[in-house]
Amino acid sequence: MPPRTAEPSDDLARRSFGRVLTAMATPFTSDGDLDLDGAARLATYLVDRGCDGLVISGTTGESPTTSDTEKDRLLRSVLEAVGDRARVVAGVGSNDTHHTVEMARAAEKAGAHGLLVVTPYYNKPPQAALARHFEMAADATGLPVMLYDIPGRTGTPIEFDTLARLAAHDRVVAVKDAKGDVFEGSRVMHETGLAYYSGDDALNLAWLTHGAVGVVSVVAHVAAREYAAMVAAVEAGDLGIALRLHQRLIPVVRTVMSKASQGAITSKAAVHAAGVISSRAMRPPLFEATDDETAGLLKVIEASGLTQ
């Protein structure tokens, strides 16, 4: 399948989603209630530090343990806080196609700028069914869609032929890749025109140098400025600067992403320690970072020269 010719998909993706997106944590009060004021503060904090996009209600946002009503309230709060300065992308994926469609329509009604749709997890659909799931989600609204390919969590990769089929859909614009096969991803970009975003902070530089549009980052909770500078450096062809930024962030990436939760616990602990949110509380089955874990995290952040 040749790349789209009506409009470069990279340009469309930049306008639809941005380039430096944080997969934003969802603040809760110490009692476990949704903290909408904290969400607005966190969104503003991230945009002020260089993010031009936010993903709301993704895995880092603890979407499995928030209700549809909470997701809607959270999305509206973030849109009110920063929707005029950044692209606000709603995570609407589930392993129930009809529920995904309902969430997509609710996100559009709330004012989301785009949708992130993850591969259905646990039920492991075959590729034809997987393609139909994504097509139904994309058909449900007029919003641009970013596919989220993360087989380590879902058990099912989005294969090349499926991506090629989905690229023909006008609203399927981009892929957030956490599969980790940079060479195969570069083939998809070249042959389908789909725009790619790094969904794995350890591979942000690798993806950018292979043609990715940007990053959807957990570590951007503490390194948004640095990732914005990395994206700009790669675009300017200054790989020396980009490499130095990558090397500087290695200890931070290793520490933030060291938990089984893949950063949800540590990112929230970091922004709580910075005074942005009032609690580092998580909802079960996740649990908050301990004082010792938080102290260790902050020591690494400080040693890497990051300013909160």
C-alpha cells in the first residue's frame, strides 16, 4: 500500500496529537476519590514544561480502575485547563468493541481532540477481528485515531497486513508503538504512511531517528523539557544533542519504568513530591510508592540534573 498522498500523515499527526505527549497519571485524593483540581494542575504543569499533547485515561492514568463517568469528568477537567494550548487525547480502548465505541463517542462529545485505542486485551482476537474492532472505533466519531500496539500487555500484536488495512481508513492516523521492533515500524511508516509515536521511553531516541513523529511518554512527567528538546534536535539534524539528552536520561528512565506498573506508581510519586498533586495514592490492585522508593527516585532525578 503506498503512503497517503492527500496530506502527509506526519503533518496530520502533529496537528491532531502533538509531538511530545505525556501519558498522564490520574490524581486521586488520599481517600481514593478522583482529584479533578489535581488533574488540572498536573495538566497545566506538563504543558508549561513543553508537552503539546496529553493522553488521558491511558494505562498510566489507571484507566482499568476508573469508571466511565470518572473518565468523562477527568477529560473535561483537563480540556478546560489546557485544551486551548495542547492536544488532549482520550484513551478509549477496551476489550469490548461496543464499550470502546461508546467511550469514543463520549470523548468526542466532551471535546477530545483525538482518540487512543489499544488492542483488545485478554480475549486475543484474530487479526481480521482486530482490524474490524479498530475500524468500528474509528467509524464511531469524526476524531483522529492513534492505535496502541502493546502486545506485552494485550497478548496480541497488530501485524503488518492489519496496519496496512487500517491505514486506508481516513481517521486512522498514527500508531503508538510499544512493540519495540524499530525496523519493522520503519517499514510500516514507509509503506503505509502511518505516523509513529514511541510508546517506550527507553526507545524514544531510536524511534525518532527512524522517522517517528514524536513520543507518548511516562517519563515526561519529570523530563518534558528534555524530550521536547530531543524531538527538536532530531528534527534539526543535531543527533549529538539528541544523544546527550538520551544518555542523561538513562538513569531516570530505568528508575521511573522499573515498577511492574511501568511507571504509573513512580510518575505519580514524582509529581506529588514536586508539589503538583496532593497525594500519590493509587487504586488497587496498584499501591503507592513507599517513602524509601520515592526518596530513591528523587535522588536519581536530582542527580540527572532535572528540575521539577
